[in-house]
Amino acid sequence: MRVLLGVTGGIAAYKAAELTRELVRGGVEVQVLMTGGAQSFVTPLTFQALSGRAVRTTLLDPDAEMGMGHIELARWADLILIAPASANTLARIAAGLADDLLGTVLLASEAPLWLAPAMNQAMWRNPMTQNNVRAIQALRPDCQIIEPDSGEQACGDVGPGRMPEPEELARRVLTWQRDSGVGRPENGPVRDLLGLRIVLTAGPTRERLDPVRYLSNDSSGKMGYALAAAAQQRGAQVTLVSGPVSLAPPAGVEVVPVESACDMLEAVRTVLQRVDGADWFVSAAAVADYRPQTSATQKQKKQGDAGLTLSLVQNPDILATVTSARQARLTVGFAAETENLLEHARAKRQRKGVDLIVANNVSRPDIGFNSDENEVWIVSAADETLVSRQSKTAVADKILDAALAADRLKRNIEETV
């Protein structure tokens, strides 16, 4: 998809640099157009480095206009996003002025227009500004006005007028692309998870007995890492909280390494707070149910022929914690079982209140732990689907397909209630 990003004069212009980075990270082609006022806050070179394209700044650019550059820009864009949109810019758009590059492109383009106003709270509340917003919406019914956030402003005032955070704006753009199909390549990977923020756990946990010994399990992390890689390739922004594994980090995925179950819970909480909740939380990690009540600070020596008794305490339930706190719209859990697979999976889904449970039989040596292949049941409230034995990469896509279908159904139900 091609986004023409218009950056106008205002202190929030610095946020547009991070917005450019987020859009490019999501696979969007970004062409930045800066007004003279914007260049007083951020240099064009900054945007050129982030977008990989020369920034357009002038209507009467001899080189660009030899090919009618402003018309080419107007035809090039799938979406025009102006962020920040200053009070002056809103007034100029409402008046239909075309004496600079931005105004000319807007009049010549039929692409959808999004405006993210950013200004002093008094300027935003001023009846003239609000009248300009209404005039734009009347003249351009397709124009989407992204309401400014409230909060402390650079001038010291508090109120509405802050440009939304770059991550939120990028998420909106990517979600729109996913839902509309605009700019979707005919070849290459399907990017049907664009705009989704997914937090995923993978691998085992290690519960320390002393500095050299621990309790753990046979999880290799391969299934969770395959899910993270597949989600990223399909357009999602993925954060992977990983226990100790011998796997390379998936390209484009943020990996947060942890060791114990308590470490993993703390990391998950931190990530979810940072991203203000996730769209999906996928708990693929094989988290230890118990940990030693005490962990020795030094290596414990054998005491003659005497045995050793361990006192264990229960670990926190990470999946149930996230689900009960409603920190993700959709939650997916895993059930590694050795018997009564579907019975245990159904019970676990209901007990933890999750949308989907992915269950597999880890007693089989040919699938599951440490294998490159898997065979799973995907259990939801509506149905139970068997994904027959195949590579974990292929299984990952089947799991994501099921999660996407469940998410769409859930959103449709919420919108009609």
C-alpha cells in the first residue's frame, strides 16, 4: 500500500518521524510531503532516511514538475494521511487553497483523506477551527478526522489537541488496509493480520533449585516461534516472550527473553502495559506448574546416602491472569497432554475462559516437543478441528486462520450488541 504522509507545522511533527518508521515496518510505502512550517521542526533528511524516499517540499520544483510531479503524487497514493494537521492546514483545506504542494495534491487526488489534527487546546476548541472541520467533512464525506488526544501539551496547557501516538495511527492505517484490501499485492504473502498487535509466549520455563540445577520440561519453543514468524509475515506486530530455547529470533519480531514462570508473567504484564493491551494474546509456552519453595544461592552438595525432598509451590497462571484482566480481545491457549486429549482441552478452555485451545499429544515421539512437525486439535466454543500432522510452520498458519476467524466473529457480535 502507498501512503502519502503530509507533515505540517507544529511541535507534533516529531511524532510523524516515528509514524513513518511504524508504517514502513508494517510494509507500507511512504512518501513524505512536508510544508514549510513542518521543516522548521524536523528536517526533510530525517524523513528521507526513515522512508527511503526523497521528501517532497515544493510545488514549483523544476525537476519534479517536468513530469507534473504534483499530479503524479495525487495518483500515486492509496491513502493520504496528514499528521499532524495544524489549525492553519485545516483552514486552508476548508478554503480549497492550492498555492502549495499539499493543497494542490489534495485537490488533484481521489484517494481517501485522513486528518490527524494537532494544536493548542484553545485553538482546537475555537469555533473557527471546529467550523473548518465541519466544512471539510461536508466537502469531503470520505475524509476521516482522527480526534486528537487529551493531555499535557508542549505549551503547558492541558486538554484536547495532542496528536495520537504514532503506534495507534499506524495500527489504524494497517487495519484499514487489511479490511479494505487496498494495495494488497497479487503475489507474495497474505497480509491479513495487518494492524494487529499480538503478544505471544513460547518455550519452556526453568525453575531454579540452585545456580546449576533447575526443573523444566522438553519444550523446544519451535511451535511458538513458528507462530511468531507466521504472524509477522502476515502483517502483525508481534512481541514474543520466550523461555530459554536454542532458536534464532524470528525476523521482525521483538523477543523478550525470560527464564522462570514468574519472570514470564512479569514480562507479559510489562509488554501489555506498554502496548496498552494486545489484540491477541497467544500462550504457547510450556510454563512449569510448580517451582521450588526456596532456591539455594550455592550449588547443593550430596549429603551422604540421604535422599532429597523438594517442597514445591504453584506457579502463577499466566494465561488465566491475562484473560481475567481482559488485556487482550482474543486469547489462545495450548494444552500439551498425554491422554484424554480433547476432554482435557475442553475443560481447560472453559476453566481459563479463553477463546481457543490448541491441544496436542506430547507422548508421541514424532510430533510435539522437539519435533519439527505437529498434529493438533483447535478447540473453540463452536467447534473442534483436527489439523493433521504437518510441519509446525504449516500448523502455525492453520492456528492463525482459526484465531482470525474467531476474532472476526467476536468483533461482529460485539458490534451488534
